[in-house]
Amino acid sequence: MAALKDIKRKITAVQKTRQITRAMNMVAASKFKAAQMRMENFRPYAVKFMEVLSSLALRVDARSHPLLAVREPKRLRVICMTSDRGLCGGFNTNLIKATERFIKEKVREGQEVELIPVGRKGRDFFRKKMKTIHPRADVFGKFNMSLAVQISGDIIPPFIGEEYDELYLLYNEFVNVSIQRPSVVRLFPLPSIGREEEIEQDKRLDYIYEPSEEALLEKLLPMYVHVLIYRALVETSAGENGARMAAMDNATRNCEDLIQSLTLKYNKVRQSAITAELMDIVGGTEALAKG
């Protein structure tokens, strides 16, 4: 009977766990729908904005604005954007591993790297492993463009002040509910700077700027940083909730499989116990009849 009680207790515990995973799946699904809509609405704007600015940067003098400055990359800063909470499968683990590989590669090249963690998971993982600056946690519950502006305020003035030479952004690009791909974007200097010679001669165009080239870049370059950081934020938010929804769905199915297995085991043990009791009764009856 003790074995039956233990199995019954396990079944009850797994059933309670299944209730929790179902509830978390429903919460994640609700948040995911809103996050996905915001991400899908903003992504085309961000992609087109980056295309336009990259095209513009191909044709302007790198000295026309401090954010276009190309220096020998000796000191780097890396923004690593993870979630604030766990229980979302390999969402954070994959990004953290990709960040570690990227940093180790840069260190092997003799470059000094500082990390800017955005999200509690990345902050907690890296703060004891390397130098981190301007960490931010508990930001994905509710955010808007002002958060991207605040992060930009931590990275733009130091670059202009030549405190570092290059800036990279690592985040999970949302593909679908099951796939979030680690992505690396170089923010400073723009990837297209210094590549004008790669444009085919018949595709080179001359533009007349109104207002001036300098005034245009003064407005667009900070906006470019805001847009790319905000895109990373909305991609991370959608990816986190999608990954958690998939993880909780898998956990619920695992619970159901375990309940089915434990129920089968419970029935077998219970049947064995009933059979043993019947054998005892039959044996006792035969003994009384012979007596």
C-alpha cells in the first residue's frame, strides 16, 4: 500500500505542475500576441531605415559626423540583450554562448572588450566573468522608445569622446515561435562606411541634400541608433514570450506523458495488490474447508 500511496502522490504532484505550465503557457501566449504585433509593425520601418542610412553613409565623408569616425579597433563595447526571466528554453543560453564566442574572438585579436548587459539573465551571468558597464535589468515588463533613447545616451557620448572604437549589438532575432536566431549588428561605425569603392560605377548616384549633409546626419544618426536598439528590444520581447510559450507547451506535454506512465504503473501495482489479496482469501477459504 505504501507503493500505491507514493505513486498517487507523484501523480498529484505532476498534475499540479501541469496546471502551472498550462497557466504559464496561456500568459505567455497572451503577451506574445501583443509583442509579435509590435515587432512585426516596427521591423519593416527599422530595416528600411537602416538601408537608407547605410546607402547615405556610402556616399558621405566619414569626417562629416563624429558617429561615422573609423578608428583602429582597440577598445570595443558590446550590448548583449537577454530577457529578465527564465523558463524560456534555450533563448538566453544560446545568446549568451554566442556573446561569449564573439568576445573571445575579439580578445584573441588583441582588443579590449567591455559589455553592456540589457536584461537580468545576461547581467547576472556576465557580471562575475568580465567588466560590465551600464547594466539594465527588469526592463522588458513594459517599455517604449524612451528606453532605447536612454541606452543610446550611455553609448553615443563615449564613442564621440573616443572612449571606445567600435560598438556591437547582440540580440535574438525572432524567426518564429520555435526559432530565435542570435544576431550581431555593428552600430559604430556604420558597416557601410568606407565601402564606396564596392558600388558598381553605373549604380553610383549623386544626391543634393537639403538641408546640408551635416545637418541631415546630425538628425539621422542618433535616430538610427534609437531605431536599431528599439528593434532589438521588440525582437527580444517577442522571442522571449514565443520561446516561453513553446517551452511551457513542451512541459505540459511531458507532464501528460508522465501522468499517463504513472497511472499505468499505479494500475499495475494496484492490480497486483488486489490479486495478492484474492489469493490470500482463496487460500484461507481452502484452509478452513480442509479443517
